[in-house]
Amino acid sequence: MARYRDPLTKDLFAWEPPKVSVGYGAEVTGRGPLDNRIARIIGQALRDARDDGLSRSEVARRMVSYLRRPISEAMLNKWSSEGSEDHRIPLDAFIALVHATDARDLLGFIPGEFGMSVIDSEYAGMIKLHLIRERKREIEAIEQALEREVIAQGRARR
């Protein structure tokens, strides 16, 4: 007999910590030349936008509105194609693409190339607090060691 599960009761073991940093994983970026990996993340951002009901022509229109210069659907197609010889996206267009699609995972690519992460600003304070507390523990350990040393020297003089 199957057990009845209350749909209103949350499963404590199903909890996963929130995603702190942004970026696409290796399953999206893959390997190979830098320009191919950039094309892959652009393609993924455009597919994610399509899944959210945003066509490439609408993405292009939003980018035009942001940049105040021409961006076409054909340009998006070239930038997201690994086979295109002319598919390098300019930095300003990359920023406009993030604005147009709200694909914040794009932002993690460049820092990821240098072993760094992009975090949501709401987590910055928590990280800073953790680092301060960590440093405080280090200072307290140094203080205690010095205190023991001073006490030991005082006993040795007697």
C-alpha cells in the first residue's frame, strides 16, 4: 500500500542551497577555442530567452533600444554560430544581450576565465562578514599565543 504524502509538507531532504554565483557550466561552454565557447554561451542565452517566450527578433529589438545602433537577428545568429567566421560579439553588444535577455549567467563567463566568480550583490555582505570573522579568529589566536608566551616569560623570571 502506497503511503499518502501531504503535498503541503516540505521535504527537508529536498532543500538545495541557493545558487550564489552566476555562470554557465562546462556542459554549456565546453572546450575548444575561446570564440567557440563564447558562441555557445550566446546560443544558450538565446535558447533560454526563446524558452521564456522571447524571439531572436525581439532580443535584437531590445538590444537596439539599449545600444541605439542597429542590431539584427542575423547578427545574433552569427554571434551564436561556431561555424561563422564573423561571429565575435562586441563588448557593448554583449552587455546589451544581458540586458535584453536577462541572461545573467553570461556575466560569469569572463571572470570564470580567470578563476573568479560573479556573485549577486545580496551575498556580498555575507561574504565580507565571513571574511571579517575569519580574520578576527586569526587575530584572537595570535593574541592567545602571545598571551601564553608573556605569561611563560613572567613565570620564568621568578
